[in-house]
Amino acid sequence: MSISRRKFTKLAILGGASVAATSGIFFPKPAEAFVIGLILRALTSRAVFGGLLRFAAGRIIRGALSDEFGPSEEELLAIQLADKDFVERQFRENKTELARAQTNIIWGQQRQDKWGPNVGFGFVQKYQGETSTAKITGPTMAGIHVASQVLAKQGLSPNQVADSLFPVNSQFDDWCSWEGDSFPDATGSRNVCFQNYRTAFGEVTSRYDLIQPGRGGRGNVELIVEGGGQPRREIIVEVKFS
């Protein structure tokens, strides 16, 4: 899919990211497409966490384990196990609080990679009595971060944004880095990462391509959001390593 051959109409600036949408000429309805430019150094765990609180109905958990809003024992164990995985992979900086959004408990942290920060977020989901955990890092989280702003600007409520983007009943590890897949248990080739998961509304598919390695280079994240009676949305994030 060639970005350079499409004509885009500028819509807005969201948190330093330039956003554009197709005019409808090149995409049959009901599909919608957007292109966003993002500087990697601005993609911190605190920035992403703040965006999810604002646009995806996240509420910080302040209560104790026994509090109705706080995590259950099963959720707390899942959080601890996920934390262990993040620490083993050096995600130890700028850890956020826990927050609850719809069926998810979310939190983030980051590590410093060669070309900039790599954020890692845990999503512990309690759905129909079952608890599952998704661990999502850099490229896919960049897509979720920007997509939450795009969907909010289009008029979706915070709960609808969460239902469109957050995993539900999905157990997976997305350890993709800005260099591409770099862990033995990751799937795909070195410079490309793929991920697909269920949401309350439908599904999200993510693809990351390393276009130009090194500082001053870039990578592209393509996030496709489907379901909930909404148009199919394709959000392309052009991440600059500077």
C-alpha cells in the first residue's frame, strides 16, 4: 500500500501529531483512512497513559484490593506476572499508575532503545468471568495512542473508543521494537511486525514496517480498526526517529 500516491486532506493537529484523512476518492465507503506524523521522542509511557485516561475512559485505581473498583486477586496476580515479563525485557522506566477502562486494567512503562523510547503497556482483561493478559509495546501502542485521538475527534465517546481499541478476551505478547521483531518468541521477519486481536466492537490489526533505520530514520505503523457498526478505519502513523 503506497502512501505517497494518495491525496490527503489535512484535518487537525493532535498532541503534536499531524492528522490527515482521505477525501473519499480513493477509498470506497465505508472505509476511512488517516495519515499521522509522530516524533518518537514524544512517545513516552506517561504521554500514552494520559491519552488513554482522557480519550478511552480510563480511571486511575486508588482503592485497595478489597475495593470494588480495585483489582481482584486474580487480576492482581496477572498484573504481577506481566510486570515480571516487562522487567525482564528492561521496561523499567516511567511506570504509570494502574487504571481501569471498561473490562481492562491498564498500566505502562518504557525502556530506552537505540533510536528513542519504547513504551510497553499491560492490559489485564476480565471478560465473562475469564482473565487474560495482553502485553503491547512500541509500534502497536503508537497506533493505539494515535487512534484513540482520531476516534475521539470523530465523535466516539470514551467508552466507545476503549471498546474499539482495547483487547478483550485476548491473550498475547506483542514485543515488537522499533527495529522490528527482535525476540525469539516474536512472529514475522526482522523488519516487519504483525498483530491482530479481538475488541469489544470487533478487531484491531496492526502492521509495523521499518522504513529507514537509525536516528533520523522512520518506521510506519498501520492500524486497522473494525467493528461496532463503525466505518473500517485505517490509521497510518509515520514515526520519525529523532
